[in-house]
Amino acid sequence: MVRYGLIGRRLGHSFSKDHFTSVFAKAGLKDHRYDLFELNDISDFPALLQKNADLQGLNVTIPYKEAVIPFLDGLDPLAAAVGAVNTIKISNGQCIGYNTDVAGFGALAGPVVGSLADAGSSIKARALVLGSGGASRAVAYVLRELGVRFRIVSRSRERGDLTWEMVDPTVIRLCRLIVNTTPLGMHPRVDEAPPLPYAALSSKHTLIDLVYNPPETKFLQYGLEHGARTIGGMRMLLKQAEEAWRIWKGDP
């Protein structure tokens, strides 16, 4: 049996098992299997590997994209640059970390960024990144590559540029792109949303939510109510999963 899986703290919301099971079935890979591994603490990671010696790859989700790094044998250069891992390839007893969130978010952000500035304006787009975890690091990396100025919102100034209390209507009006990298609004707590002054949104804004379950979060609903363009997390998820499968297979 060739096994892959996902590690995280709570995985009831996960799409990955159904997705990869379908991928394996379509490819006729009857000896391939994908499992969910809930870890109460990342210190349980070595024991997981020992108990499941046939694992050849893992995806990593909240809250372990950064915390898993000290347990790995090496990092792909992109993962090292980002400082977060969401994909692990296991080969010859070695665990190497990769980041496919960059490819996933890049597929969304590239077309969006060019549309944010007013016609004829020389003012570059600005973005607000909600959250300071592993997914936020990938988003920040992509925005830097695209030349987009951004601020990170976190509960603490040690982790971000702004705290939630500092995000006022002026900040919202200046930041035409707002990206939610937090789990706020994710199933089963679907009534939650990042605490923002949503009334300051307009048709000039684009909101991207990395949450994919539900497809339309409260965050996106509030954006739609004020005329903003909204993009859910499923497209990013599919792209990063495609990249993870490419890495596991060893495709160039």
C-alpha cells in the first residue's frame, strides 16, 4: 500500500481525503490511500511516522505549517524562503518540506492585482492580509513577488503590522485587496467572520478567502453586500493539491 495523508489539529472540515481518493481512482492506483491524522501537538509527529512507515507524503494544515519545520530533514528552497510547509515528501527515510500554497495563491492573485488600481492611476495596489500563520506567509511571499504593498493583521504586533483594533475604515478604503488566511468562518463555525468595518468596502475591493468550507463564508457575504468582488478558497486548494501530487510523484 502506498499511503499519503494530512496532518492538522482538527480535520473534520477537510476536503483532502475525498479529493486524493478521487485522484487515485481516476489514475487507476488501487494500491494508493489517503488518510487524515489529527495531532493534538506537533510533538506527536515523529511517533506518527514510526507507526506509519509506509507513508510517502503528507499535507500539513492549521496550525502546523510552521511548527513542523524543526521535525523535517530538509526544506525545498521555496519553503525555506516562505518559512512555512504545507507538503512533505517522504523518501528513503527523509522528510523534505515544500510549500504549494504559493502556487495556489499565485494562481488567484496574479490576475486580481492588475485590476485593483483605478484606470490611469499610477498608485500601486495595496493589500491587507488577515492572519499571521503559515498560510499568511505564503500569501505575503506572493504579494512581494507581485510588487504589492501589504500589511498583516494579527492579534499581536509581534506577529503582524496591525492588530484587529487598528483596522479602521481608512485602512479598508486604502487596501483594495483583502485576503483572509485565518480559519474564521470555517465549518462548523460558519457564523464567524474577521472583525472588520465592512461598511467601508466598495465595488473597488476584492476579497479572497482561503477558507473553502463553506464555499461562501460570512467574510465573502459581507463583501458581496457592499459590491466587492469575492473569491473563495476552493480554486487555491485545488491548485496546491495538484502541486502536491506533482511533488509526490517526482514530476519535473
